[in-house]
Amino acid sequence: MKDSKAFIYCRVSNRHLQNLLYYQEDVLTKLAHSFDIDVVAVAKEVSEGKNSYTREMQTLIHYIRNEKIDALLVYDKTRICIFDDLYAEFQMICDKHHVEIITIEDMRELSSIQLL
């Protein structure tokens, strides 16, 4: 993962949880730096996660389709969307453009493996 270019995407479902946006960004940024991953963009949004028509999601898709990133860092897959079929469609776009979706759990597992 070293020298990868990543996009950090953070989402919460309502404005009352806005502090979680900053928490997600902070945790993912720190983990990215610990793996020498270059963070090229960060998107934070308040959305229910029911579609991909938000401005932030369209920005992310633009980065993917134009192959500006190698990885997408998210707290967990439900931050991308809440429906499995929409997530699968998003995963298909990422696969087509060779972008790996990496959750915080994935990064923590890699971190523990590297420590062995």
C-alpha cells in the first residue's frame, strides 16, 4: 500500500452526528499516514446513504473513473451506502478502475499483521 493515492470518504446520517465526521477523518488520516498512503482528497457529508447522487459521492466517483486514486478509505462499508445492491454497484465501479475499498477494520488487521 506504500505510495498509494487514496481518497478518504466520511459520512454520517444526520447533522447531530457531525462530530463523527471529524472523528472518521482523523482516524483514517492517521492510519493512512502510518501506511505511507498519500491522501489526495477528503469528502465529508451528511446524508442518509441511500443513493450516490450527492455532490461528495459524485466527486469520489470522478476520482475513481479518472484513475486519480488507487484506494478509497472509509470507516466501514455502510459509510458508502446502506443498501447492499448499491454497494455492489459501487464496488463494480471501483473494481473496473482498480480502486481498492479499504475499511478501518482492514487497516487495523494489516497493522497487526505487520507487527508480527
